[in-house]
Amino acid sequence: MSNQTLPLAVLGGGALIGLGLYFGLRERPPPADATSAKALPAANTAPAPPEPSELHQRSKEAVQLALKSELDRRHAALVDHCWKPLAAKDPDPASAKLSWNGTIGASGKPVAYGVSEHRDAYRAGLAECVQKDLLSLQVPPPGSSVQVSVDIQLP
């Protein structure tokens, strides 16, 4: 084949493929009517379940409240174990604000998380100590993974 006939061969091959697809698809039966299934009367008259995004939002709020409650329950231990030893070395700053950010798995245990300090009240070593103390953290199982963030104020 010479260089002049190559474009004509490509064009002819494309045309044959296009015709084959067109006539091949014309012979297929039309899809089943999807609206006929909707026209049947409903046997169950219960209200429709909430949208998945609404369920996820409810689950996220419930997990966030449970996590906040668990952190409040552990607050005194965090102050005794993490805050007081560091404050004895250096009393400044007088308080610190931390954030617990992570994903709670379907079982209620953290899958991955981190504790970070806010810049305006930083105390070296505090976030690491709090993170280690919260390794055994658990909340009621949400049934699916949920990402949450909760602030912690010490002392």
C-alpha cells in the first residue's frame, strides 16, 4: 500500500464499522418499560426511609456527641496525666485547646485519628500525650465509618 491509499483505507474501515454498529443496534429489542413497575400499587404504606445523606448526618452527629461525652469523662485523667506534669515545668500557657480529628469505624473504635493543638495555646508534648492516652477510645458503634472532629480544652 502506498502512502496515498492509507488515509482512504482508514476512512473506509471507519465507515464500515460505523454502518455495522448502526444496523446492529437497530435490530435490538427496546428495553423493558421501567415506568410499568412504578405503576403497581405499593403493598407497604410505611413512610419512605430517610435519604442516605440524612442518615449519615444523623450518625455523624450521634458519634460526635458520644465522642464528646467520652472525652469529657476522661478529662480529669487527661489533666492529671498530661497537663499537670507539663504545667509544673512551665506554667505558660495557662490553658490549651486541642482538636481530636479522626474516623470512627463501624465498630465504634477509631480507625485513624490525630490530636492537634491550636497555635494560640501551644504546649510542647501535650498533643502527643493526649493522643497516647486516647488509644483505647471507643464509642457506641455507628454501623458505618464516620469522620468527626471534637475540641478539647485543658485544664
